[in-house]
Amino acid sequence: MSLKSFVQLAICSLVVFAQQTPLGNTIEQPETWLSKYGPQIDQPFSGPLSFSHLPYSRCLEDESSQFDIAVLGMPFDTGTSYRPGARFGPYAIRSGSRRQREARGYSLAWDNNPYEQGSQILDCGDVPVIPFDNVLAMDQMQVAYSTLLNRPMASSQSVWAKGAQLAKDGREHPRIVSLGGDHTIVLPILRALNKVYGPVSVIHFDAHLDTWDGYPGTVSDQSRITHGTFFYIASEEGLISNSSIHAGIRCKLVGLGDIEHDESVGFHFITSDDIDDHGVPAIVTRIRERVGDTPVYLSLDIDVIDPGLAPATGTPEAGGWTSREVKRIIRGLAGLNFVGADIVEVAPVYDHAEITGTAAADLALGLETSFDSLSNLLSYLCLFISPRVNQVGVWSQTPFLIALLQRNLPRVDDDNDDEISSSCTNSRAKYGAQTDLGYTGPLSYSHLPYTRCLDDISTTFDIAVLGMPFDTATSYRPGARFGPYAIRSGSRRQSPAGGYALNWMTNPYNHATVIDCGDVPVNPYDNALAIDQMETAYTTLLSRPVNGSASTRTAKLAHDGAEHPRILTLGGDHTIVLPILRSLHQVYGPISVIHFDAHIDTWPAGALSGDFSEQSKVTHGTFFTLAFEEGLMSNTSIHAGIRNKLHGPELIEHDEEVGFELIMADDIDDLGTDEIIKHIRQRIGNSPVYLSFDIDTIDPGQAPATGTPEPAGWTGRETKRILRGLAGLNFVGADIVEVAPAYDNADITGILAAGLADDFLTLFVTDEPPKRQVKQKRTLKDDL
């Protein structure tokens, strides 16, 4: 390099350095999460919601996605004859699979891990099924299934060659595990499979025959297609062979004519009582002999399980099999020529303890009976990859549905222009992008882009949503570790595209780059370590450069004169605020806190637990005192909504020493919301401010899912109005905490918390309260 070139390079380097270095004081670069704690792993109660934490891809629109086995949701439930709600089935089954993952997928019953057999397994999301037109929905599901079925295989293993002999084109096709949805989804699936394999045999686990030729009053072609008639229609169309079989039947019939009709459709059947008379081995033998070497589709209605073990279904029937029995039967079917499988009719609203969804997801791993639904799905994966039954005996088999799929197909050439691929309609070409409905897609906050920001140091944003699933410092009801999950779940009907709020008269997503950064992998066994993990994670994100599209009014407040991202934190119990304040203090110094809560949370350290150890002093009721002692807060903080009982007035004096004024819950009746807003704004002034919101601010009648409920709280409407009045303050962060979803079987707390969280996002990007437009009042007399 010449001297001239060297000098030019040096000058350019100095210019770049000067441009990147803000004026004023600099902040010492903190240790990042990745360098201190490693990858941002997902715990069972954290991370995006894909099946068993599998890689998630919108396979219907991403034509480069390849796989050997795909998990595909079909949230369709408008073909049901009794209780609807199975459109939430894919969501419930994925939710039930949260404790499953590749790293712990080994099953003693199967003697294998289906995820480690060399197959590429993806969660391909859900088909965006229209809920208003069943004919169109049938076509959408068929096109989606065909799109995936005709993808080239990801694996080149010879173990897949077996299936190639069954297909019309002589090549192997991916296997798809479909999550329903009501049972009607099987009709479009069979139509898609027929183009590849011709008629297939069906092994049908169900309490009902589903071969009726129409319900009374069916007066149109569309109304004929229901979850009780689809097999009859499939038989009419030549989609199924006459070597199919039902298992677990126990429904009431019109008469023996239903049985004769069922046989004409191509089925034999095994009743639920047969398991007592003949046992599991005889049932397995009968099924295997019935389907033989034909291509086989396995369809499992969750109501084959007794409703005491799987209550969340649309048409429950008493006297069913246990999940243990069903899992044993499924294990005995390994080695059959499975070309696909489904699990259907999970309607989670009828089961607030998730035992049905857990069961549906875990059948394959052979978990305990309370996990019936999930086991079925994993059993399917195992069946796909298991080529044979263990020779030790029928009931110690080592088969896998995934293994079955995995061991039979050669890699497909992309240029194989055969009859099947040319006749297949591409889903993206016909229906466009694979959009998420309110009840579909991976579980991120408001369907935001999801990134493991603690791992990916290249990710930049203006606002980050970060979960902190910590609840081991609570003094009463635990369970807030599931708070981030519940709030994200409550946000499913929210989205950036539909984020315009009438009361705010703006859409916060139009003013900033907002992403969901997932959850901090908090250690649940060591609170001191967990506190450090949360501080490190928060600091890692707080130190990222912003994209620059959000408000820059807080740059003048930071020590380095730079704008820092805002972080919306989803708790977790309220203790998470201590590590957050420690992190914020490094950037802004002492800050004011607006604290919405039923409780003051300024108890003296050790007051709730005794003065036995430093770790025991850190609780969800003492963290503000500890923050004050560390100099993290200014003396211009304020509580709002307080109504808890205290030991005496001396705690109010202590609260004032910590730096708080308080607004009682009853003050809203005496002063009204406008005066409360005015008082808060005067108290905070122009200081940097952190907003911390305990969901128990809200009356437990509107927000029951919390650890320390207090009656006579504010309503959601009143609280949201106060929040709008705080716009324009110098917010540097916010949280919503203490959501413990186990105490709320209707999701109303999570839905409310998600709505409040959107208000917090709007506070980050707005400079003044919205001006309410009051319309002139009209009377009935005026209208007349």
C-alpha cells in the first residue's frame, strides 16, 4: 500500500469513528447476553409457538422450503354439527407441545428420537382458511396440502424409497401431519393424496363412524360436506379403498342400517369395548391385516379418548379408550405404508387445563395419560420413520411415525415433470401469501416479526417486546412465568396492519420498527442468577442502535446523548423491574416510575420473607425499596390504583421515603380520570420515566389471572383512559406483569393485558395525548 493510500484510509477511518461516536459522555460497553450466557434458548414456557419448538417456515409461500415431514395446521371448524371451536385446535396442540423438543425427544416406548433420524421436519404454519365459505375453504386446504405434498424431499436417504413404489410417479413425496380443525379437513386431504397415490386405506380412530350420507335438512352440495359425512363423499369420489377400518367406535346409531352403509363405504370397525374383550395385541393384528401393504392414511379424532382424559372436543362420547391404550395401538402399527396423518377435533375452550392439547401433542412420545392429545401427534411422527415392529414383541415395538416416513424415499430431482406436479395448483399462485388469521401462525406479540435478538447481534429496532418468564419471588399464587405466553396469546387478534386505535387516532406500528425478541431464558432455580440474567438481557437490547424511525426526544436524557431502543417487557412477577431499573440506570441515571398496582411494593427488604439471606430479600413486594437503596429511582415517582391492606401507617411513611406519592383506587370516584392524569404529569415532569403495570390494578372481575388479586379495582376502560392522558412524557421503557393465566379459563386477562401493551407501545411514539372529539349530543326528540 502506498503512503498516500495509507493516509487516505486512516483519514476515512477517523471520519467513520467520529460519525459513530456520540458527543458527550460515553457509556461503558456492557457484557452482552451471548458472551455471558450463550444462546437464547427456549424454555417450555417461552419462545415462539411452533410444534415442539421445530423450525417454523411459511412453506406455502416460501417455495424454497424443503422438508421430509411437515406439520400443517388447518384451523377449520365450520363443518361441525355440535360444539365449534376446533379452529383453535392447531394452536392448542402446539401449545401442548411446549415441553417437547428435539433435544429431549427420545421415547422409551419407541426406543428412538424421531427428530434425530436424519429427516428434515418443519412446522409449516397454518392454512389461512376462510371461515365464511366452506366450498372455498375445502379448495384452500386441498391446494395447500398439494403444494406441500409435491415439494422435493429434503433428505436423500434411501430409507424413504419404500414410498416411491406407492406413488403414481414412482418418486417419494413428503409426509404431512395435519392439525385440525374439525374432521371435515380429511376430505381435501384425501383429494390431494389421491392425485399422488390413488385410493388409500384409512385407519380411523374415532368415537363416530363419519360415513353418514348427509344430515336431515342438507339441501345443497355445500351443506352435505360435514365432519360426519366426509368419508361417504370420499368414497363417492373414489378416494379411499375398501380396506379401511375404524377403531374406538362407540356412538349411538339410527340402527343396523348405519353399519351396512358403513361397510359399503369401505370400512370395518373395532368398537371401544373390543379392547376389554380382545386386548390391544388383537386390535393391532386386526388393523394390520385389514390395511395390508396399501398406502395408509391415519386419522385420529381426539374424541376416541374418553372425555375424562380429553374433554376439549366438539362431540364427546363417554366410555372411550385411554391415551395409554391408543398410544400402544399406534406403536403396533409401525411399518405400515403411512402417507400422512392428522389429529382433529381439539376444541380448547372446553378444557381450561390444557390436558387435551397436551395429550394430542404427546401421543408419540408416550407421556402420561394427562398428556393424551399431544402424544398422538408425536406417535405419528414416530410411525413415519419406523420401518418395522420390534421383534421382541408387539408391545415393546420401536416404531416411529416420523421414522416410517423417513426410511423409504429417494431424493427427487427438481426437474421431474410428471403427471402429478403438472396437475397440482400452487397455493401461493392461487391464493397469495400465507397470511395469519387471528387464531393461526406462530405466537409472537401481535404477529410481529420474531427474532432471537439476544443471539442475533445484527438485529436492530426502535422498540422490542421482551418476555421475562420469572415467578419465583412471588408471595402468593405463582404461575406468572406463563405471563409472556398468555399476553402474546391475548394479542392474536392484534396486528400491525390493523393497529389503528380510534381512541389514540394513530397506529404505533407506523411510527417505529417493532419486533418481538422472544423471552429471556430465566433460570427458575436460582433467583440471584435469574436477576443477573434479566439485567444482562435487558442491557444487551438497550445498547443496540435504533433504526431511527421512532421519537428521539429521550436522546437528551441519556448519558451518551444517543437515542436508545424502548423495551416493552412482558412479565413474570413484579420482581423483574429491579434488574430492568439497574439496566436503565446505566443509560439514564435515576428515573421516575409510574407504578400502576393494587399494592405499594415498597415493603422493607426482608419484610415478606425474614432477614435470612440477601436473595430472600428480593421479592415482588420489596423490589422498589431495593431499587431506592441502590439509587436507581428519583424521588418523583408515583403509585396509581393502590388499595391493599397494610400493617400500619408507618409503611406509608416508608413509601414516601422511597420516593413515591400514591393515588388510591377510590380517588377515581372523587377526582375523576382527568385530575389523576394531571397529578401524575405534574409529579413526573420532564424526567425520564419508566411505566410499570401490575395487572392487579384492574378489578379481578375483569382480570382474574393474577397472583395477588384485590377487589374493588379500576376497570380496563378507566385505566386505558388514564394511560392515553400520559402521552408525551419521556418514557424510556414499560412493562406489564403478574399475569398468571392458570386462574382464568377464558383468556380475558391475557386479552386485556395485550390491549394495554399496545397502549404502552403508543406511549413510546406519541408526543401528546390524543384530542378527543366530542360530538354534539342529539336527543330522540331531535331525531324525530
